[in-house]
Amino acid sequence: MSAKAYPGQEAIKEKGWLAAYKWLILRRASQLIILLLFLLGPWFGVWIVKGNLTSSLILDVVPLSDPFILLQSLIAGHVAASTAIIGAAIVMGVYLLLGGRVYCSFVCPMNFVTDVSRWIAKRFDLPKGWKPARETRLWILAAVMIAAFVTGVMAWEMLNPVTVLHRGLVYGLSYTWTVALAIFIFDMVVSRRGWCGHLCPMGAFYGLIGSVSLLRVSAKRRTACNDCMDCFAVCPEPHVITPALRGANTGTGPVILSGDCTNCGRCIDVCSKDVFEFDVRFNNAAPANEGRADTDAVSTDRHAA
């Protein structure tokens, strides 16, 4: 396979394998640790965390609630317990600091499923397939809330792949594998990155939070970019990179402000020039002496590839 098929080869040579996969390893470790914490109770009787991603209790003291689920419940006319409201406030506070779609990259169990699907599709050079508009997930999010209001129940949670998969893993429900397989096949055959990037209302909800969150990825050393395109190849939402990376000649700041960014850190991993780093959204002033002659050397079409 060519270097293009395996982005990050130059970074491995320059920084070493571990540095070129650091954030990916941390993501997988985070997903695994969170899942194991939920499984310790049902499997081994060690109840560090009780419940699931919808609602949980840490050490019988700290409540955590998914604000996406709580909002559906309130719209459906249910009365929320104080612990649910406190738990949702805690989770919201964390994601307002770290970035809403950190949930998608570091917590959501479907992320691993869709990443494997994407890897296989790229490995066998399968067609990218149908590409629904990115706003589709916002319309689905609105439909989910309208359904809750009209029916008086959280109708979406009967279908939500994230909820179904996580509850199934924790409680051993076999039909959850059917849900995971359906999303896996959809992303591989029907629409590359289709579920997480274009349809998932949960991702849309956390993207709205992420649009105002503090921690962001910044192309702080963008003048060092050599146009290798590896960051675009690995990014699950490559359209978010362009304004920050290519904005030197237009006065656009280097911070990626889009709520679509998952703060996954893969662009940091694969960049041999260390263009990217984590920063805060307020450090977004474009240096007055910054400029690049080759800003437009790579076309918008290639950016989105």
C-alpha cells in the first residue's frame, strides 16, 4: 500500500510510532476503560459505576446523566429527578470545557464500530457512497425532540444505536449486535462516515455544545505545513480543518472553532511538522506577519477527500 493509504508514515519517521498514534491510543483506552467501569458491577460485583451511559452513579455519590436524554425526557413532559438534573449539569460542564463531540471520539461505543468500518472501506478502496447533507443530523435532532413532545415518550431511545449498544454490552442483550452490525454495514457500503458525520442526532446535539466549548485544536504552526494532506485523510470531519489551516492569507485565526470537530487529536498525531496542538478558543488571533504563498496550492476538492 502507498504512503497515501497509510497517512502518518512521515510522522512515524520523524516522531516515532508512539507519538504518531498517541491520541488514537488514548481514545481507545478511554472507550475501553469507560466500558469496563460499567461492566465491573454486572460481571464481577465491583460497583464503581452503576447504570449506563444514559444515567449512572459513581461510587454511590456522583450522579451523571446524558443531557441529550434528559432534554428528550423534559420535552416529553416527564418530571426529572434532582439527581438527573445535577448529573446532566455535570456532564454539560465537562463538555463545555473539553468540547461537545469529545463524547463522540472518547466515549461513544459506536465510534469504534464506525472506525473499523471506515478502515475496511479504505483498505479495500470501496466507493464512498451516498453523502447526505451535514445539516441532515440537525433535522433528525429536531425530529427526535418533536417526536418526544408529540408522543410523550422518548421514542428515539428505542432505536438509538448508542443507547441500545451500551445497554446491551452492560446487560448482555444479544440483539444489540444487530444494531452495531447495521451501522457497520451502513458506514462501509452505503455512506462512508455516514452515521456519525451526517445522521446521528446525538452527535448533532454535542456538536452544538462543542461550538462554544473552551478546548479546541489549533493549527498554531500552520506556516510549517508541507501540504502532505495526512490530517485531512485521518480527520473524521475534514471540512473543519480548512479555515484554520488555510486562513493565513485571509486573516482567519488558527483555532478550529467548528462544533463538528471531535477533538480526537488525530491531526496532531499524523502531522510530522507539529502544525497542530490543543489550545483554547480565545487564542485565535492571526499573527500580523503571517502569510503563505502556497495557501491555494491545494484545491478545496482535495481538502474534502
